[in-house]
Amino acid sequence: MAKLVVISKSHAGLAHQLGQRWVTIGRNAGNLFQITESSVSGQHCEVLLRGNELLVRDLSSTNGTFIKDTLITEGVVGIGGILRLGEVELRLEVSGVPSVSLCGPAHHNGAKHPVPSPRASNGNLAVRPHQLLLVDDSMAFLELAGEVFDTFANGEWEIHKACGADQALIIIQTRQIELAVLDLNMPMLDGQQLLTMLHRRHPEVKLVVLTGVADATRRAQCLAAGAELFLEKPISRDGMRFVFNVLNDLITWRHRDGFSGTLQQVGLTDVIQIECLRRSSCILEIHAAQPQGEIYIESGALVHAVAGGISGEKALHRLLALNDGRFRLSPFRPPLERTLHGSWERLLMESAQIHDEERSARAGDKTAFLTRPAAEPKPPAQANSWPAPKPEFSESKRPAQPEEFDLPEIGNGIVVVSTYDGKWHPTDGEKQH
């Protein structure tokens, strides 16, 4: 059995048993091997036992990872070799019979050793419906997340893994990736640069940032660069399940062609016409104070309507006569019976005609016609009657209006006694009419 043992005085005796999985070492609680030392980064490095040697990968630590006082990014430690993280030294110890190396002869300490590239998939040769890419510089996280997500997905995901931007670009170019989950802290090309590049080159790929260094500034920058979500790395299985549920919702969501919006004060007749012209199959659910009902549309034809305790054309007419309420289109399911027959145009026209007739009848019931008696005629004026004397005008009393006097017609009752044509000529006093 192999283990890593701390030999520094500050944490002497602290050890971790090694197995066949990647182990993260750091100050934070989320690491498999936690060393609470200020010179050790939150997630400092990761190691993997392969035979009689230990593969080591630095995880962009602050104070560096050293093998024989040589700063390394990747390296190999043999049995009895010393690994230094900041100011903390660890030794690889093996008890019992030495195991056979699976990676060939041991290399000298501090020499560069190629770390095996992560598998392009989880090993399942069957084609899976959803293609997911995990990009992280931590092999331990890729291994853990891949296994947990694969278990939760129940065979519905094919998970690809990349421990750097170069591997991620190769996988995206050769696979039809639907969703890429990116870490931010990566060497050479960081996650934010990779995010910008993928968003520009592969707009069809949905992008999510999953990082352990979440803050408001980076969140805003990543969302502006094209990320759908910005999530913090989980440190527990429950946290991994939450991340899986969010990713699963994102990867299974499909955009539907067409416009979306809200129509104000739309009539049910308009909705039915649109669905019938599109030859849709759906159920128009209607919610109003009274009544509530459903109208079934199958391949652009009205096949059934129900409202309260009635069905058929009466139910259709009753629903279409509503002035306000709410409606919702739900997926079609065959009705128990088919109560509507004929073209939808005829059914809508008949409904509109019935509605107009009912409205006219209601208007007639509420209107009352009033009759007034004819005005009595005035008695005819007497030919020989003289007008009443005109009242005197005063400041306090206005003169009577002309229409208040019953005046004879002009010319009636005049007696001519003389004429004048330059000289006066007497007449016989005949009365002129």
C-alpha cells in the first residue's frame, strides 16, 4: 500500500492513503487530502498513483509545486521521493511488496512525465442523445464529475473530458458537442479566453462556467462573453446533483421556431383561426368566471367542445360568446367523443351569427319606445280683429316679443281714403283686402 506522508514539523505524521484515483491536495475542505497550511493554496496540486511512482500536476498554485527543489507543472515522484508544496514537504511511502509499474521504468525525479490524456468519452460505445464536454485542469475533478454525472444521467449523456483548452478545441471540432462546461483557472489559455473563442467560433454550443473562484466581476464578464450560466464548483454530492439538474435542464431545452409574446384583448375566434390555418392539433382551454371549457382542434379541424355540462355546437357557441377570460393551449389528446362536424369556417360563422342575434334580442328587450300626443292646433285668427295695444316700454320690464301678438296678415282691414300721384285725389273709401 502507498501513501503520502507529511514530514514537515508543523504537520508531521499527517498522511493520506493512495488508491487508483486522482487525489487533490490543498488547504480548502473540498480536497481529498487537506493540509491547513498558509503556504499551501486552496487547491494546490493533484496526484495519481501509477505502479511505483506518483504522477503530480500543479493546479496553478500560488507558491508552486516542487520535486527535488525544481518547480514543476507536471512531474513524477518515485518511492521515497520528496514532494514540496509551498513550505510543506511530503514523502511517498510504500509498505509491503512493491507493485509492478504500469508506466514503464521510473524516471528521475523532477523530469517531465506526460500525463495520460483524459478519455474522449466514458467508454460506452453506444450513441447517446446528449453530448457534454467537461473542461478543467484538474484530472481529479474531471474523474469525479464524469462519474457522478454519468450516474445521474442514467445513460442519457455522453461525457467528454479535456484537461486543457487545446484538448477541448480538438474534441469540439470532432464531436457534435451540445454543452461545454468550462473551468476558469487553467494554464496557458484560461477559461474566460476559451469561452470567448468558443462563443465566436461555435455559437451552436451552449457554454457554462463552473469554477471555484466565483465573484461578481468574473460572473459579469463571463455572462457578457456568452456564458449561459456561471456556477460555483460543488464540494459535496448534493452540490453535484444540483449542478447536474441545472445542466440537464439546459442541455434538454430546445428552442422552438417562431415568435413569442403577449396578445392583449385577443378573441377566441382569432386563436381558433390561427390554429386551424396552421393545421395544428391542440386543446384550447378556456378559463372564465362562467363557464369554463375546452375546444379540441385536431389537424386544423374542430372536433369537440365542452362547457360546463353541455358539449358540441352549443358548448362552442357558449364559449365563443364570452367577452373576457384567459386561455391556454395544451397538447392534444383524443377526446372521449367527437361532437363537432363540418368545416371550422362554418362553425365559427354560425357562432358569430347566433351571437349577433342574441345581442340584438337583448338590445330589443331593454329598449322602450315612448309616444307623445300631437300638439293641439291654434284657433285661426279673426280677420277683423285688431291687435292688442302695445305695452309701454320701461327699463324694468322688457318689451314683449313679436311672437306673443296675434297680428293680422299685411293688407287686411285697410281703408283707402286718398291717393297721391303728385296731387291728392279723394276716393270712395273702399276697403282693400
